[in-house]
Amino acid sequence: MKRALQEPAAWPHQVGVIPSRARSLQHRTEADRLRAAVEGGGTAVLCQVLTGMGGVGKTQLAAEYARAAWDDGGLDVLVWVNASSPSPMISGYAQAGVELCGADPEDPEQAARKFLAWLAPKAGQRPCRWLIVLDDVTDPNDLVVHPEEPGTRFSLWPPASPDGRALLTTRRRDAALFGEGRCRIEVGLFTPAESLAYLTASLAARDRAEPSDQLTALAHDLGHLPLALAQVAAYLIDSGETAATYRDLLADRATRLTDIAPDALPDEQPAALAAAWSLSIDRADTLRPNGLAYPMLHLAAFLDGNGIPQDVLISEPARTHLAAHRTTRGSQAPEPAPVSPADAVRALRALDRLSLIDHTPTTPHQAVRVHQLIQRTTRDTLTPHQYDHIARTAADALMAAWPTAERDTDLAQALRTNTSALTRHAEDALYTPDVHSVLHRLGRSLGESGQLGATIDHFHYLKNSVASRLGPDHYSTLIARSNLASWQGETGDAAGAVRDFVELVEAMTGAVGPDGHSTLIFRSNLAGWQGRAGDPAGAARDFVELVEAMTRVLGPDHPDTLVARSNLASWLGEAGDVVGAAQACADLLADRMRVLGADHPDTLAAQNDLAVLRRLAGDVAGTTQAFADLVESTTRVLGPDHPSTLLARNNFASWLGEAGDAAGAAQAFADLVESTTRVLGPDHPDTLTARNNLAGWRGQAGDMAGAATAAEELLKDMTRVLAEDHPYVRIVQYNLKRWREKAKRMPRKSGDDDTPRR
């Protein structure tokens, strides 16, 4: 049975994480203008665009408006989306599509389309009051997506609706952002009165007070930039310095920084901003664990300022970087001491304490937010060598946090977004001295998430970038071409993948020789795509030759040799030699148990493949035993409630019945129904499938009445979950009718009659 889609969430419902409220948030005139624009716009003004230079508080204004609208009960649906590039926008919309529309999570682009279509008003349907926030639109062109298929471009602008509103934040002022139905709201610096109120309130919250004239002068020194004022307030609170003393420190530091790098200040900010940042980071670096704030901020400056997973910044490469670059003051640097994950977290807390970052551990995939101005100013202090070194360290940290199997889709999206940010900041560093693996991992992750069009675009770009830097015949260029060929094959062009890999095998042979490891891998890819293009016999022949070559070059127990043997068994089966395939798989299983152990995932996979091949070979008894062995292994290794264990139990129960033990199959499915109901829930598709099989095997075992009762109860639940006209509901209806008719024809047991009893 095809996996059922998630039930739509009830309203009100929120998707995405709203940034946490800034300390001592200051009410601003822009907030009143925003609310007036939304409430007074009618149906004509559908979208408000908050625009302004970095550091003025656009995101905080948007967040405060969204929270207020949500808390006031004025919204049915609130969606907060990171709009720094197309990929997180598509993922944010797709998440909303899955949660609100029951969209397929395996096709993000289609799920995003479904959600956007759902937002449009429809006659006869309950109106939905929605707000979509697109935070940090970096490029207006990102709001139009061009998938791989021609004619399928679609807009990421929310649709027009009398009940819906969109809110964008951006530093851009492109005309494309301000078309019909969009209201532009400029967000500027604090007014002098707002600056004074902010500093006064921030200090008062910690029982501090400073003369108003000094605070007014300090705000003037900092150009009334909200971001700079937040850092100053945190510094004054943490250090205990007076405003007058801080002004002296600020003036001295600003003079020195201007002498060193007069043109390095972003967004036309005064030198005082860089000076304020410099004083704050110096202060953070004195907090325990001493000397880790600087190197931690250096890493964070290269990643996504809208949200960095904490696991990236406390990974082993990140901690090695912290230990090697711990700052020291006034003495010779000692031998680098190891930095623990707890110390790395404390470094994040120190930066948060000085308002250099926003650290929110309760949202681990977006635990660290850093303003783009702070990131830019931090990067601008680095020498070219430091810049490239830290960029590659950040790439190492991303790879260390990237799981092999992407079960957590939110984490995967966060890692992709951070990799894209790193590429924007330091792309050249990722190609020197070689192409960093994170660029390939980004492409594979896009493909594994279902964004095939984005995957093809990524590998096209990567192939061209590597070729332009390193040459068309360079090893790294060939690797990029192989990834592109494979993912183009995944879009359905298996024949094209074969053509590409024929050329790639020849090119890689010229680069590293016929026995080079990469040449052998390319030959494996070629053979696999040949089979998928419709030539399983040719694939099997090629894998026979490849297994011989890998055994000779790499050794019989090398992981790639074992994988090639697994592929050989599969293609033998596809070519019709099921008996030969089963024998090859049995031999492989024995070797994997010897080399990898009985509990290794590849060993479990071989057990499953052997069971499937024995089934195809018609060996009912062998299939039943193979699945029995697999149930024992997966239960021991993965636990009784793991999805792989439940699947193995399902297959074992079915083949137990096929082997002639219908009663045993019925009991096995009864046990499985209990487990899937407890683990997955009563409405999960696997639970419904197990219940359908239970009814069938009860009937096969002769319990027609029990089968009919089970089918009748199943029909009620499937109709509720899937709807009356669903094909699976019709199948259960047919089975119920069949079991009822058979139950009527069953002979009565001795002593049973319809005579009323007194």
C-alpha cells in the first residue's frame, strides 16, 4: 500500500520559527506605519516590504508584528520563511504544504506549489486569515523558480487574497519588489528620542542608570544604529563601565581602526560601529572560557546569519579551530588545550551575553543568529590567508555535522542553507587547494530531498566552476561531471547517463589509469545505469568483470568490492538468473558477516536481498527462513520497534502463510498490528496494511467470520482516513463482501441452530 499523506493540521497553525525578541525591544514609529499599512490597505495592498540598510531592525519589526497578530487571534495560519535563497524558501513553503495541505514531503517543489495554490481564496470554502513572512530577501530574482522541466517556472510570491497578507524584509530597493499591491515601508535609524529610550530601558532592566546627556551623546557617536546600540548596552551592563568612559574607549578604538582600514566599513556605517564591535568582542573574549569568543565568531561569520545549527559550531573541526586559535593576552601562547563541546557552548553564551550573536539552544537547527553587519565586519578583519583557512574550516564543520542519512529534514535544510551562505562569502576558498566535499554534499542533499531541478542546476554550476578553475580534464571536474550525470539519470534520462559515463570512464582512465579507484567507481556507475536503461544482462556482464578487477586491485574484502558483488547479484536477478543471483547473494552475506560482522547495516541489507531473491526463485521455505533470520537480526541490532524490523516482520508473516501456515501468519499479523498501532499509530498506512493482511490470513486459516469482522472494522477506519472513493477502500470493500459470503456458506458446528433458548 502506498504511504498515506499526513493529515492537514488544525487551525490556528504556525510553520517556521520566529526570531526571538530582542532585549529591551523599543517601540518604533515604523511599527505603527506597518500596522496602519496592513489594517488600512484593504484588498489592494497585499504585501508590505520592509526595506532599509543593515542593522536597523527590519527582522525584529517583522517578528514583533507577526507575534502580535498571532497573539491577538487575528491569524489562522502564520508562516515564517528564511528567504535568503530559493532553496530555504521552497523548503519553508513545502513544510507548510505538508502540514496544512497533506502534500507529499518527498516532492518539495510540488508541495510548495500546492501550498501557494491553497492560499488563494476559493468559493464555498472557509476563509483562512494568513500571514506569510519572507525574511531577508537577498535577490528579487530568487522569488521566481525555474525547475529543470521547461515551462514550469513558478512564482514564490504569495497569491492575492482578501484574507491574506505577506510581509518581506530586505536590504534591496529593486523596482521588482514594489509592484502593484505592495507597500514599501522604509526602516531607518532610531530617532534620538528612540535611542535614548532604548539605552535607558536596557540599563534600567539591570538596575543601571546613566546621565541622559551622556547616553544621547553616545547614541550620536554610534549614528543611532539599533544594532550598535544593542552591543553598547550589553557592554555597559556586563563591564560596569560608565557611558562617559565607554565614549572615550570608543573614540580611541575608532581612530585606530580608521587608520588601519578606512574603507572596510559596510553599508556606509560610521567607524564607531566597527569600534563598538571591536570593544564588544574584546570583552566577550575575557569571559570563561577565555579566548574562545574571537575564533567562534570567525566561524559564525561565514555561515547563515539567519540560523546556524549548534552542532556545526561545536563539531570536532570547530573545536579544533577554537583550540588552535584561542586568543591570549599579555603572555606567550601555551600549548593548545583541547576544547570540549561544553566549552564551545560557553563561547556561544559569551557572544550572546555581549549581543554579538543571538544564541537560542531551544531551536537547535537555528540556534545561532548573527547579524550580517557583524558577520561582514568580522570577516573584514581577516588576512587573505586567515579568510580562506576559516572558510574551509567552516566547510569541515558543516560536513562533520551532516548525517549520512538525512532523516531530519529540518537539519538537512539548515545545513544546505549554511553551505549556500558559505559559498556566497568564500566560494574561491572552497576550490583551493581542491574542491571541498561540502559542495558535492550540498548537491546530493538537494537531490535526496526531492529537489531534482535544483540538484541539476547545482551540479551544472559546480562542473563549470571546477572546469574554469582547474581545467576540463582535472580529476575534480570529472567527479563533478559524474554527479551531474547520475542526477540527470535520476530525472529519468538513464540512456543519457550511460552516454555520459562512457565518456567519463574513458576520461578517468586517462587521468588515473584503468585500475585507478575512481575509474573502477565510474565503471560501476556505468554498469548500473546500463541496467536501468534497459540492459540488465549487459549490466550483469559488466559487474562480473568489475568484481574481478576490484578483487584484484582493491582486495576481496574491500567495501567497494563487496558493493560491486551486491550489484552483480541484483542485476543477475533482473536479467532472469534468479537462482544464480540468490547464490551470489548468499555468498556475499557470508563474506559480509565475516568482514563486517552480523550487526553491520550492509550485512542486514544482504540478508534482506537474499530473502527477496529466494522469493523470486520460488523457494518458499528458503524465503520464510531468510525473513525469520532477518527479523531476528533487525530486532537485535535496531530494536523491535524500528521501521526495518516492522517491515521484516510483515514479510515474514506473509511468507509464513505462503509456506502453508495460515494460522501462524494470522497470529504474526495480529502481533504486528499491535506493534504498529503502538509505534506508528492506528491511522498509519503500515498499520492499515497490517490489518488488511490480518483479515486476509484469518480467512485463509478458515476463520471467515473473524476475517469479515476485521475487514468491516478496517473499512470504517480506511474510509475515515482515505475517503470513500479511494482505490484501497474499494479493495477492502470487495474483500469484506467476499469474507461475508464465505462465512454464510460455512457449515454450522454441531449443536448450533437458530432455535430460541428459554
